[in-house]
Amino acid sequence: MTKKIEVELPVIPREVAEAVKAADDVQTTLDWLYGGDNYNEEHTPALRSIPTATLLRALSVGYEIERTPEEIAAERKRLAEYRLRQRLDECLGAHLQSHAEGFARGIYCAINVLSEAGYENLPQLMEVSE
């Protein structure tokens, strides 16, 4: 029976992540870090800026790149928009299941979803115009 092991990925600065990516492999990264002849002026200072244990863990299990508050906010917004699109797809999918009744319910559900998401002036769309 296999056991699941959860590993928390280290968060490393963007400069370090770029240096690791530029190295292409673990051996080159370690050469840049420790090798005197293989010193890379562009990337070695970044690699030496974090604890060696963190760097080795990042190389062995992977890593996450440190993000700015703006990047975090943009990611949250993108995720919220994705979830909204999923909910709208579910609502409008009712149209495909039951053509006559489903379309009206799907539109009504979609308008409610948009209203909950903070879009203004949508409840008036639910009123039937003759």
C-alpha cells in the first residue's frame, strides 16, 4: 500500500527561480553555486541569496515563485472570473437538457449568478418585456 506524503513547496524569489531555470539542470545549478570556475555573474549571486537547504529542497521537490501583492490580486480575480464562467455554463447548460423549459430556467439562473457576483442592474433583465 502506498503512502501519501504531503510536501510544502518552498517559496523562492523570482530572481532565484530565473537562475534555476537558466541552469537547466541540478548539476549546473550546483556548479554555479559552489564551483569556482563555473561562477555565473548573472545567476550565482541570486542562488547564494537564499539558504542552501531551501535551494536544495526546491531543486528536489519543486518550488513556488514569490509573488507580489498585485500578482496575487490578479490571480484571485482570474480565479473568480473562471468560477463565475463555470457557474454560468452550468446554468445555461440547462437549456441543452430541456429545450423549452430549460432555456428560461437557465437564463434566470445565469442572471441570479451575475447578480450575486456583483454585476449591477441585472435584476431588471429578469422582468419579461412584452
